[in-house]
Amino acid sequence: MGKFEVKKVNSGIKFSLKAGNGEIIANSEVYSTEKACLNGIESVRKNCVAEIEDQTVEGFEKIKNPKFELYLDKSGEYRFRLKAKNGEIIATGEGYKAKASCKKGIDSIKRNAPEAPVVNVE
């Protein structure tokens, strides 16, 4: 089972969602308060059932928020971001060489986020 790790950083507090094997699946922005960070986690839990908007396909179909946006970054790697219903980015993924691997990352969020416990780390 995965877990949300909440961690203080120089500029505030952020979370990472980790899979059962310890790999980071997604990261959050930096929040100013722990309460705001915990609200971000709840938003990921609520919105992780979203569909995928594959922006790597020409003429892709626009999907309403919430959604996962799958896209190519400037270095040619596949990435995703999860957007809440209001359009705010609530979680981002790492770069993947293969689109299939990026989609597996999204699937992992869908499986892990709803029941993942929250753990504070130093």
C-alpha cells in the first residue's frame, strides 16, 4: 500500500505520494501551512478518479477538470499533472521515457491515493 509523506522544506510544507515499493509517484507544490498541505492530499484523493487527457496525440480531446494531463516536456519525456475541478494543479509526476510507463504512474495514483495513510517525515 502507498502512503502520503508530508515533509517540511525551506519554503513551507509539501507531500509526496509513494507506492508500496517506496517509489515516488507524485509530488505536490509547496504549501505555506500543514493544513493547506493536508487539504491538498484530500483533493488528490477526491480527484484521482479523473480521466486522462493525452496531450501527446494530435487533435486530442479536451476533457473537463478534474483530469490527468499527460504531456511531453521540453526534454522529450512523458509527464503528467493532476488538476482539480477548479483547474489547480494538485500533483505532478516525474519524467518517463515511455508513455506506457507514465500511464502506469497515473494508474498507481488511482490505486494508492484513496486509502494511503498520511505520514510526517523529518
